[in-house]
Amino acid sequence: MRSVRVFLILLILVGVHASLALALPTDFEQMPFYPPVSNSVVAGVLGDGRFILYDGDTVYAETAVDSGVFLELATGYLGDPAFIAVAPDGHQCLLGAGEVDWGGDPFNDWVWLFDADAPADAPPLNGFGNVSDGLALITTNYWGVWLNDSLVLIECAPGWVSELGILDVDSATYRKVVNKGESSASLVLGSWLTDGHVFATIGFGTGAGATRRFRVRDLIDVFDDPAYDPATSPLDWTDGVYVGSYPDFSAGPSAATDAGTLIFGSHNSQILYVESLTGQALGSPVPISPSAGRSVRPYFNSKTNRVFVTETDWGGPPDWVPSFAGYISTSEYKELPAAGGVALALLAGALALAARRQLRAKG
């Protein structure tokens, strides 16, 4: 009978472990030492687990992992903050200035390499008050994610027609790899599948919230094609695998957990967890701010398993003065990789079978 009890205890532990694996952070608290940013904020996670921020002028980094206290690293990177993407080495970053000139002047929309281990202010301004030099001019850049040590996938919209392109930071070569066509929203890399996948979303207009995934290897193959032709080589938006449509979360996924859960931001103060293979929402939308109508963008820290969310309150009449805040999850995101869940199921079945056999033997 003792052996039966042991098996039953193991079964209970398996069940508890599985339920913990699905725990989603739903409670967030405002960070009291969020820096005095001057604009909306984009973020990344450094290799040591510290968050790094960019507000369209200044770059900040946490003083220590989970400290919630930020130190100014450098300034002068002028723009409408689009992204800060951390390289696989954990310290080199690519900053995106976004759409600097709303008149469509392509000579302002820089991306810069920035080393968090050796921070330096931006190059000096030119006679027109713009930063005069950077790594590359990527017109109307919106989001970026490193695919490997030298290639960065960037979502941008030259001429207000969206595309996904790859930038080689070593040669500053840029090539379009997907004709998105639809309005841009954030894209995120999920490294949990073989070769990795990227996910992109239609941001506004018809089909807003529709999300597709592309295999990283396929995108790199387009970029590396010796016979590359910008008119015929890029993939079409519909070549991507359809994941689902999330109209209320058209800001797109800006985070992916290690096991493949996407975290969507919104312009209505909520985030949403989505299973990336099935496209199924995991639970109800999670409110971040007590006030509706604010833009929120989530980030996942795989070192601490916490979710960090930036918030922009665009203000209202008569003055339309925006305000900015940061929130951190009060609990960790606990999740097993897909294979781990299968292994637990197999273990549970084996234990149940063994328990039945023990009961029969005792009977």
C-alpha cells in the first residue's frame, strides 16, 4: 500500500507542476523609479537580465537586475522611438529612430549601433538640427529584432507601404524580404521552433490585428540569394502562416517567452497572452493601467521571468500633454516548453498505469 501512496503523491506533484507551468502574470505594479523620459519608450533586455530603454533621445539601463532603478547611459539619439533591439551578445544594440520627419524626409530615419558596455552619446547635430550620422538610413522604421550575430530584421514603411527587410550591420546592406503592404506594427522573434520564427501584425486599417509568422531561415535565404531582385525576390505577406486576428491588440506582439507564448500590446491599456502555434488566447485580456485608452507594450525578461510594460498616456484636450510610466509583473511567468508538457503527460500516464498495477497486485 505504501508504494501506491508514493505513486499517488507523484501524480499530484505532476499535476501541480503542470498547473504552475501555465501561470500567467496578471497583476502589475507601477515602477516608482521609472526614469523621467521625454517620449514613448521602447525597451530590450540585456544579456545580464537588465532592462534597457530608449525614448527618442536618451538611452537608460537598469542599475542591477530587477532593481527597477534606471541610469542614463547616453543621449542625443533623436527620433520617434521605434525600437531598441539587443544583439545575441547581450550588449550590442540597434536603435531605431522611427519616422523622424512626418513629411517623409528619408534623411533623418537613422538606425544606430549602440554598445551598452561602452555607451557613447550620438554623433553631433547637423545644421538642420538632426543627427548627422548613423549606421544606416531605414525610412520610417518601426521595429527590429536580431536574427543572428549580424543580421537584423526590420519592419518599416518607405512611402507608407510596409515591408520587412534585413539589415546586415557589418556591411550596412539592407534588402526587403517580405512585401507586407499593410500598415506596420511590432514584430517579434520566437526562437522556440527549429530555426526560429518571426511574428508580425497588421497595425491599422483593414485587417488590423491579423498576425502571421515567417520562418527565419526562409527570410535569410531571400536576403542571401545571389540573384536577389527587389521586385521579385521578397515573399508576400500571405506567404506567412496565419496565426490569428486580434483587432483589439493591433499593436502586435512585442514579446515572446522561451516556450513560445506571444504577448501582445494594445492602445487600450491591456495586454494579451497568445499561444503562438494555435493562435489561441491564453486567458482574458490583462489590464495594466486603471485608465482606458493608453498605449501599452510588453517585454519579457527570460532571466527573471517577469513581464515589463511601458505605457504612454497621450493626454486629452485641451492641452494634450502626454505622460509615461512603466509597470512590472508582481509574479513570475512560469511555463514549460512544449516538449516538457508532453513529457509530463507521458509521466502521468506511466505513473497511473503503474499505480493500477500495484492496486491489482495488492488485490
